[in-house]
Amino acid sequence: MNTRMRRAAVAVAATTMAVSLAACGSAKESGDKASTDSGKKGDAIKIGLLLPENVTARYEKFDKPVIEKKVSELTSGKGEVVYANAKQDATLQAQQVDTMITNKVDALIIDAVDAKAIENSVKKAKDEGIPVVAFDRLAEGPIDAYTSFDNEEVGRAQGKALLEALGDAAKPTIVMMNGAITDPNAALFKKGAKSVLDGKVTYGKEYDTKEWKPENANANMEGAITALGKDKIAGVYSANDGMAGGIIQALKSAGLSKLPPVTGQDAELAGVQRILTGEQFMSVYKSYPQEGVVAAEMAVALAKGEKLDSIATSKIDNAGTKGIATVIVPVISLTKTNIKDTVIKDGIWTLDEICSAKYKAACTDAGLN
């Protein structure tokens, strides 16, 4: 090979090597970028939302649309919420989680029908790399985040209001209508209420109400009236508004001319209207929009592989998981005096919804129209 040909061969080899190295560099950079991007997802994510029942108005009227709207905002309209309602059936909810896993959602928001029974489903999700936000009720299992209200404070607010309504009577007899034993919140409501009521009232009858159903509360109340006598019941602790409706119906059916004070929770429309007419003494207003927004923020962040440091303000433990990122939303005792400044101001109910024809006079008396 002559000198000119050797030089040409060297030049070609050098060029080939340079291109090859550049290609390796590009492949490496591409691999590094792919590796980096694999830890975080874009906006086209799917959030599975599982709510426990559709009897209580809040779930489908407030929680679902608030969460859907916030997920859309956080993902520039590219995110999707896949929704399922368990209709108070824990077995159905477990099946719904399985379906969500099969559909490869990027994160789950679960309000458990049964906080203990859901544990296996949470584990399944985690095994598939799907983070779980426990919504409103602290589910068991390896959950990643939790948001709810200060549930003991709910009970304390109910207990304080009931004592206020009972006045100075010495250890008056009350009926205590707690929520379902499958709901850990019910135990917290009871604990908070009893921290206020113990030693100041006599518990004539106490019930854990199956599935929170108003008809079960109604049957329990009928039993309490039969056992105690309708005129011996000074007040009723009801853990929520739905049950309060069933309790009040039983009291009316017993022929009471003046109803004893009855507590509630959730600021349901019927509960607010009963407060205006004096049939129900109080409810507890919880800002569902605020809770729903937090749940959506947590789920979207987890779906994208982001930390919750900027969202979570505290930590909580369940039976098997320590240090769960948590946001607790404050609550407000709702009476006739602050309806305008709470549920109307926050857009939960409109004046027209509350002050329908049947309740116009009560609204006028309360200064609402």
C-alpha cells in the first residue's frame, strides 16, 4: 500500500471510530434519559377512585366531581379518573380494586367499606407498583398517603353540642347511636364524643349501627324507646345525619310532642333542613372540597413518582405501616346560626336548595332569605 492510500485508510478508520463513539454517546444519553424518565410519568395518567357507598350524598355529589376536577387541573386535562362505587359491599370493592389493577391505573384513591378487609387489596396494588391513598378512612395495609378530617374532634364537637342542648340536667339519659364497626372513623367519633360526655350523662342504650344505614338506626331507636320509655330519653348522640333522619322518624312515630336534641354529621341537605326546623340540633360540617383536593394532589404526585413533602403536613401509622404521609382537614360544628357562613358560603348547598317551599318559613326565621 502506498503512502497516499495508507493515509486515506487511516482517515476513514478515524472517521468511523468517531461516528461509532458518537453513536455510543447518543445511546448512553438516550438510555440515561429513559432511565430518568421511567421514574416519573407525564400527565397522561390514570387515577382509580373507589368510594364506599352512594346513600350518603357527599360521595357522588362532592367527592367524585372535586377529585375529577383537580386531577384534570393537575394534569393539563390529560389525566383520567376511573371511578367505582362499592355500594357498601366490601367484597365488591375488592373486585373493583382487582379490576383497577388489571387496567393498570397509576395510583389508587380508596375510601374503604371495611378498613381491615381492604388490606389484601392494598397489598395486591403495592405488589403491582400502584401507590395507594387512603381517603377519609384509614385503611389497613401498605398505604402511601392518607387524608381525612380530625375524627376525634368530630366526636368532641358532637358531644359538646349535645351537652349544650341538654342544659344543666344531672346526668340525663341519652341514646348513643354510633356508626358501623367496620369503619375506623366510627370508633374515633365515639372516642371523641365520650371524652366529653363521660361522667356527665347516663348511657341508656348504645348501638353500633350496621353499615351506617338510616333504617338500621331507626330500628335501633325503636328498640331504645321500647326499653327506656319515650319520655326518659333526654337526647340522642347520632354519629351522622343519615342515621339522625332514621332516629328522628322513630321518635316521631313514638308520638313525642317535643323531640330531644339529636346530633349529626356531614351537613347533608336533609340534615341542614332539619336543623332549621328544630328537629335536629346540629351537624358537623366537613370541607369535602378541601379533602378531595388533597386526595387528588397526593394521588397525582404519587402516580408521577414524586414525593409528598410539599403536600403532607403530618404522619400517621396504621397497624402495619409507619409514618404514612397525612393531611388532616379541620371540622366545624354546624348549627342554625352558621349555615350561611359554612355550607352556603362554600357552595355545598345553595339558598334555593335549602329554602325549598317546605322550609321557606324556617329559613325566614333563621334570617336566610
